[in-house]
Amino acid sequence: MSDGFYISTDKSLINTDFVHDYMSKTSYWGKGRTIRQTKVTIENSFCFGLYTASNQQIGFARVVTDFVFFGNIMDVIIDRQYQGKGFGNMLVAFMLNNLKIKGLQTVTLKTRDAHSFYGKHGFKKIGDSSVYMSIDKQKLE
């Protein structure tokens, strides 16, 4: 990783309080989530945590997936003091290059305001939707 930062899929490293606080207070899509809901989403997803060399969590994202055909990226967050420094790009690129995600036929996400960010990672708008994007490798005949 970059300058002592690292990404892990080890759920035991996740700082649930950090994730919940950001989701329920800062994100536009997670306002009002309970700590229980946050814990259940972590338990039932393939999670990625971004950490400093001293193990402070500064980022998080998760994928809801069947690990064969489909995955949906959700809850991509970077601590405010680390935003604008390339950590979001680092996290999304790492996720998309993870062997369990890279082999999926379709990866989707929903965003209200980050279309150009995700476009740099290969996502394209789905039809006329103003919020849904995907990387779709499935060949339709």
C-alpha cells in the first residue's frame, strides 16, 4: 500500500464505531441507521477496511455478493481528514482487483453524486437511471 496505509478484508479489524458514526451522521445514504443495523451489514457483507500503519481505521467499503455472478458495492467511506488524498481511489481499485470481486460478471453500485469518480474505475450509468452504475462483463446474445 501507500506510505504505511493498508487495506484488509479481516472483519476483526473493523472499527464498528467509526463505520457507524460516519454512516449515521455524515453520509447522506445512511442517516438514521442503528448500530445494530451497521453490525448486521458488516456481518453479512464482504468488507474492506483502510487503515493507517498504527491500525487506525480511515476507510471502509463493503460488497454484497454471491461471489460468482453479482456484487453490489456499498458504503464506501473515507474519514473526512483523509478525503481528497487518493484514498477513495485506492480503496475502490483494491476492491475491484480482489480476486473474489474481479471474477464477477456484474458489479453495481448506487450513487447520487460520485458518477465521475466511479467512471474512472470503469463503471457506466445503467440505462436512464440517475443513480445506478455498473461494470458488466456478461455477454448477452
